[in-house]
Amino acid sequence: MRAKTLNNTAEKRPESLWEKLALDGMVMRLRTLEIYSGALTWNRFFGSLLLALLVLLFLSGAFMAFYYSPAPGYAYDSVDYALFSLPFGDAIKGIHHYGWNLFLIVMGLHLARGFIVGAYKPPRQFVWVSGVLILLIVPAFIITGDLLPWDQKGYWSTQVRISIMKSVPWVGDIMVQLVQGGPMTGIVALTRFYVLHIIFLPCLLVLLLGIHFHFIWQRGLCGLISEDNSSKITVRFFPFIFNRWLVLFLCVTLVLGFISWYWPAPLGDPADPTDSTFVPKPEWWVLFLNQLVSIFRGPWSVFGSVIIPGGLTALLIAVPFIDSSSERHPARRKITLIIATIIAMVLLTLSIIGYLEHHV
């Protein structure tokens, strides 16, 4: 009789919210998940920092979308209003502006660290590939976002990019027609850039992040090159690692907020399609590409705009399959690191030349 009473009591226990949502299994796995205690420390926190920046970018972008009007006659005024009239509007716009720049820098450092320590080695090849694909779509966010304020810099920078896009053989005109929607950069182009920026690209980014985390979950975090007893200590993901990430998120928010308050995000004069004298300066992350385009002219322009950048991109994706040995120590991968260093130095030299030419 007592056993029957206990069974009836257990059957009457109300379902928790997680059980009703059929998420109880996932919540239990997160609560019991253990990872290396060094997964989020001062010398390996780039991935967590990227996630914090991404959350800030999504939140600040969603806030600005409430006040934005994607039409040439109103776009500039709506950005001006959000920047100078809304409470904390300048801080939110600045967090969005500086966040993308910092995201690109940290993403580059994250991939550089992964390359140096051999984090792409088997069985983690597709962790690397998915990470590279994430890096490749980040510039698309910046390119589509540049036009949205409808100021001189954004408008004429877009014109330069469209002219480069036209130089791509066979598909250049089709690509321009898809993004511009006509012979002029007007309301159709602005609307398409806006839709790409707030819908299609975020969905693609979330999909790639899901794939990236899936492979991390299946293949595990990259271990340290020199394993010792301290590196094998594990802790619960929740609350230990999660609380560390929250502290990191708050610190990044405060730092970007202070930078945005002290150096407000730039907003130039309203776009004037008739002012062909305005010459936009290339941003830091595209300086080496701009130099390649300026070096290869005429019939050779396809090398600077397509072949060399495309080749470097393909090489970056193919790294795990080219260097497929199990050796991870940098001292025993000298040839690979020397080749990568030479390529990086050439790109850095082109960027410095571009900076001296356009910004000094």
C-alpha cells in the first residue's frame, strides 16, 4: 500500500517548465557538462570574447532598427535622431560601430592562435572550416551596414565596391544587379542592403555558429600543447564557466560604452549622389585588398579583385587538409608557419602602404 501511494505521488508531480518545453534533457546536459578549467582564462578567451561581442552587436542593432527608416530621404535623419536625440543613443550606436571593428580583430587573433597551436588538426578540421566561414561573412555585415546611414562615406564607399564587383568576369553584372536592383544606388539598393544586414546575414551567421558549436561539442575543445595535471582539471560549465563569461560580457560592455562616450561613432554629411568629388578612404580591414586592386589594372584587374583574394580564401579553408599530420607543436611545424608568416607579412606590408597612401 505504501509503495502504491508513493507511485501515485510521483505520477501527480507537476511538470517543470523545461519538461513542458521538452528541453529538460538539454538543460540536464548543460548542468552536468564539464570542460577544462582553462577553457576561459586570460590566455585563451578569444572565442568567449567573440560571443560577448556578437550578443552586444545583435542587441545594439535591434535597438537601432526600431528607429531606422530604409529610404534615402529619411535614412540619414533617422540615424542622426538615434545618435544625438535618443537617451544613450550615441553609446548604443558606438557600441555597434566599434564592436564590429573589434570583432574582426579578435576573430583574426582567434584564428591565428588556432593556427599556431594546430587547433585545426584531426579530428577538428571542420571546427576550423566553420570558423573561417564565419570570418568570411563578417565583412558582408560591414559592407551592407556602411550604406544604411546614407552619408557621404557610406554612399561613395558602396560605389567603389560596386565598381570592383562589376570587374568580376561573367558574374559581376549579375551580382551588381542583385544587390543594387537597377542602374543607380537608390531606394531599392538601400532596402536590399537593409534586409541583408538585419535578416539574411544574421540568419546565416546563426546557422554557421550552430554548425561551429556542433563540431566543438562533438570534437571537444583543443587541448594544450603541453599537457600537465593542472590542464586536465574539469569544472562544471554552469555556473563556473558561465559566470566567467558574464563577467567578460559586462567588462566588454563597459569598455565599449566608455569608448563610445569618449569617441562618438562618426556620421558624415548626408549622401549626395551628384558630388563625385568625394573620395572615400578605405577602412583598415580592406587596405590590402584596395592595394591589390590598385596594383593590378586593366586586363589584369581580375587578379587583384578575384584570383588572389579567392586563392588566399581557398588556402585558408584548405589548411586542415593540406597540413593533416597529427603534429601540433609549432617548433615541429616550421615550414607551415614560415609560409603563413610570409603571407601575413606581405598582406601587412600592403596594408601599411595603403594606410600611408590614403590616411596620412
